[in-house]
Amino acid sequence: MRAFQLVGWRRPLELRDVPVPEPGPGQVLVKVAGAGACHSDLHIMEAPGPPPGLATELPFTLGHENAGWVERLGPGVTGFTPGEPVIVYGCWGCGVCANCRQGRENYCQTLGGQGPGLGGGHDGGMAEYLLVPGPRYLIPLGTLDPRQAAPLSDAGLTSYHAVKRSLHLLGPGSTAVVIGAGGLGQMTIQILRALTTATTVVAVDTDAGKLETARHMGADEALPSGDDAIACIKDLTGQQGAELVLDMVGIDPTLRMAAQVARVLGHLTIVGLGGGALPVDFTSPPHECSVASPYWGTLPELMEVITLAQQQKIGMLVEHFPLEHAHEAYQLLHDGKIHGRAVITP
Ligand code: NAD
Ligand code: ZN
């Protein structure tokens, strides 16, 4: 089968011919329908060496946002039938550490507090088939098209996890700011809209098209990134700042903005892996504003994300690219020209 593989650090990825994996005892082979191209893949491609928390063995197949159809069950596996559409939960923890036992496989302790996941050390879904370690990592999609649904497994799940931990702050009169309205940001806006009715959702981006999409997806305000956005958010919140600020970019200017628009006792949540530094002194971020950097999400949360999508409360703007055009998809993502999510369809 063909697989889009990282063969060396800072080397162009290659479409290589590799054997179709054979599902061993307990494993499941999935025929890939779609694999989302996440900005995290660009960070991996641009890294000089293995990023922290990533398995180091090369080559590996990229793609951690996957959905498809069950192809073959390994010996002993029950619960699924071939042909069934499924989405793949990607944080494959050890299953027995305290965090995994609590369902927080995204923070597996055996694997160093961060599950490596698939497509980041384990072979991912930018190939015709994907080997999954067990049926419990598969969630039935029902009537959802796996080519559309694939990004829900990361863009959807990561955004959901990041919002859910702060829901208690988002009552009437509250404000949530989403910095960066790309793949994750658009999901975050829709999830905020689906889970909160009273909160004012503010989107911030550098791209006018993304701002228009953000408005269409439920943002009450959509602001061009910069100092004017900071002033506008201050005005909107009576100079207090927002209860929740989600930085889906994570570079110096966005982190500075995040610190300035968060409020006392608020949450500043860094989701973007842009490598910037949050400026910290006694009054910034504001007093008792909690800062967190959540990673991906849990299996039960992915089930909730799928439910929201089945109820048509959230949905990704998807552009499809065949496997042989994966390079082009990533170039467009790098250039900021993907409107929602590029999904590779082997
Ligand atoms: P994307 O490229 O689809 O979206 C990024 C958006 O940020 C774009 O709309 C872009 O216009 C906007 N942007 C760029 N510079 C900006 C600025 N200065 N101000 C405001 N907006 C700006 O990327 P994505 O796939 O949505 O990923 C976003 C980030 O989240 C990436 O860094 C990715 O690695 C990270 N990520 C983190 C996790 C996690 O578990 N924490 C999971 C997935 C992705
Ligand atoms: Zn991702």
C-alpha cells in the first residue's frame, strides 16, 4: 500500500510503498477514508529532531486524525463488523497507569505524561490502511461520512477538551476569546456555541476569510489580530477581560494578546504549539488567572464530540486531497490557504 512517510528530520516526506499491516491478536485493521492534515504535522515536519513526547523511530506514516471502515479484525476481536464506519481515537496509552485507568490516556504516565498517539511515532492514517491496537479505540460513526468526520478525532476532540474544562466560567455575561480561527479554532467556536448559550464568543485571526468563517460558525465578534483587537475585547468586557481565552496559535504576539485580554480569575488556555513564550509578571496574566496547556482529549470526550456532530451541532469545513497530493495540502496549510481542514483521502 502507499503511505505518506516522514523519512528524516527536515526532509521532504515521501509517498512510499509499504506492506499492508496484518492485525495481530486484539488488533483491528481499518481502511482509511480520510486523514486530516493538522498544523501539528507541520511542526513535526519543521522540527530539527524528534519533538518532546514523540517516539523517535523513522520512518513513520503521518496522520493522527483518522476515520474509515473496519477492514479486518485480529484474532479474538469482537464488537465490530467489516465495513462499519469508525473514527479512531489516537491517544494510545499503556492502559494501566493511574491516568489511563481514569480514562485520561492523553496523559499516560508510562509514556511520559503525554500519549505519543498515532501519526507521531506510530504509523498514522496517511496510508490506505491503519493498524489500531484495539477495538476500544474505535467509535462507530453511524450515519456520519468518515471522509468528513476524520478531523473530529483531533481538531474536534482537542477543542472540546480545551473548552469543557472551563465551562463553569461561561455563564451569562461571560466572554470567550478564540485566537486563531483555523481548523481547531473553527471547531472551538462551534463547540462554544453548542455548549454555552449565554457566553459572547470572540474570534481573532489575521486572515479576513477565516474571520468571515468564524462569524458564520457562530462567533459574535470577529476581530483582526493586533492591538485593536485587544482594545475591542477590553471594551466588550467593561475593561475586565474575558473569562476564557483560548490561544490556538501559541506564538509570541498571540500569547501576549492572550495575557492582556484574560481577566482576573479567568482561564488562559494555550492549545497552539507555535513555540512562543507567555510573558509573566505579577499582574500579567491577571491575578489568579490559571494557565493551562491541554493536550488532545479523552475517549469519552470523543464520544461526546461524535454525538454533537451526529446532531449537526458541529461540523468541519473539509477540503479533500488524494494521497498523491498530500504535499500540496500541507503547502496550502503552511501558506494559510486551507479554509477549514484538508483531509487526505487515500
Ligand atoms: P491552522 O493552520 O488550521 O490554523 C491556525 C490559524 O491561526 C489560522 O487561521 C491562521 O490564520 C491563524 N493565525 C496565525 N497567526 C495568527 C495571529 N498572529 N493571530 C491570530 N491568528 C493567527 O492550524 P490548526 O490545525 O488549527 O492548529 C492550530 C495549533 O494547534 C497548531 O499550533 C497545532 O500544532 C496545535 N494543536 C495542538 C493540539 C494540542 O493537543 N494541544 C492538538 C492539535 C493541534
Ligand atoms: Zn493535530
